[in-house]
Amino acid sequence: MEDFLTAQEAASLLHLHVKRIQALARAGQLPGTRIGRKWLFPRSRLMASLGPSPRSEKEAEVEISARNQLRGRVTAIALGGVMAEVRVQIGANELVSVITRSSVERMGVKIGDEVVAVIKSTEVMIGKP
């Protein structure tokens, strides 16, 4: 069965405003179907329409200002409807990060991946090198 995204989920995935997503769908530039007053986007067709990323792995690296960056390996991922719990082994310690499910999917985070946990205040974000 096809996995569909709402306009809000598609906007989050593509880092665009929801109104822009709807306008692109109306113009036929994004694969979407309007049902009543709502737009639905087939995840597989939406991702395929983006094509492969033109950036090389080196170009995709980002330098950030946060000092608290901890490298580790993903040991478990628990996916919810909107959020995901990512467990990262850092040395003898385990860190748990709660991030959006779409972030896990967009970055392609899998068990065994090396990631960087970025700690700022009370939030823990995950970056995949």
C-alpha cells in the first residue's frame, strides 16, 4: 500500500512552507492529489521527483558552531507517527535523542550508522557524516 504524506509532512520533508507545497502541487510540479480540502502526496513519487542529490559526500558536510558534538553509533530506532527515538552508543554510554521521524527518513539513519550527536541546551540533534 502506498505511503502518503499530508501537505504539512511534505513541507517539513522538503523544507518549504506548506502554502508553497500546495502551490507546486496545483501547478503540477509536485506529485499530489487533492481530496476534498486536503492534499496528499505519495512519498515514493515525491522522493523520486527530487532525483539524486547532486552533492558529493564531502560537499554535504556542514561545519556547525556547537561545541558539544559526540560521535557514536546508532543502536536502536523506535519510529512513531511523527517522532522517532534514536539510541546512540557513545563509548560506554548510551544517549537517547527524540527527533522527527521525517528527519530519520530524510537522512536515512539506520542501526549501525555513525552519527554525531549535537547537544545544545536541553535538545539533542543527530547529524550523519
